[in-house]
Amino acid sequence: MKYIFNKKIVYLTTLTISVLSLLTAVHIEYSIGIKPCTLCIYQRIPYLLIIFISFLGYNYSENLFWIKLQTLIFFISFLLSGYHFGIETGFFEEFAGCTAQNVGLLDKSEILKSLQDNTISCKNVSFKILGMSLATINMIISSVFVIIHLKIIHNEKNK
């Protein structure tokens, strides 16, 4: 079965989903008051890149480079959110940027600075939608777009 995707519609869809994802994250952070962890912040970067690339891809949709670049970025987003999901479920250990541990700090000023940082743990899920963490939702969105983009690349090569 051959799937045909209109590249311009895919670019508009990725743009829309990316903007909505970022707006939702900002709303949850600032309106609801749920502070994001370090990995939550990192997971916003691919969406910012996808927004920019969507504009370029839409205007230069005949060039397959933009679809390939979006595929790579969504794959990186999938890996990042998958790692975050793994931390949330206890499959992976948190990296140092996810914890506010003061072990090994000997200087009083460093300890005080560390306590003021209020680093949110990446393993604590403080907000869910439909019973899923935002990292889980991001992993699903990213994997769906990777599959769609790979199908587009495959179809373009078989024209």
C-alpha cells in the first residue's frame, strides 16, 4: 500500500503541532505554575528548530533536504523524550543536571547557590494529560512524525 503525503501539508502540520506544543509548555509553566525540569526545557529546542525549518520547507518543498532535516530533528526529539521517559519510569538514572543534590559541595556559598537554583527532578512527573507525562506525549508525537517523514522520503525516492 502506497501512502501519499503532500509535503506542504506536512510542513504546515509540523509547524502547527510545534507551535501548539511550545505554547502548551509555556502555558503549563507560567499560567499553571508547574516548573519544568532540565530535560523538559531541552525538549523544547527541537520544536523551535522544526518551526524554522517548516517555513523553509514549505517555501522550498521540492527540495527533499528539509524533510530529511526534520526527520533527523524529530528522531533526536524522540531519543531525548525517550530518555526522559526512561528516567521517569526508573529505567535510566537521572543525569547530574536533573538533580539538586549538594553532595560533594564543600564551599558554603556553592551550597547556598545550589539550594537557590530549585532544580526540578526529571523523574518526578508533576503534570499529566490523559494519564501521560509530557515526555511520553512528546515521544509519541516525535515518533509519528519520524514515520510520516520516512514514508515521504521513501515515496520520493520511488517516484
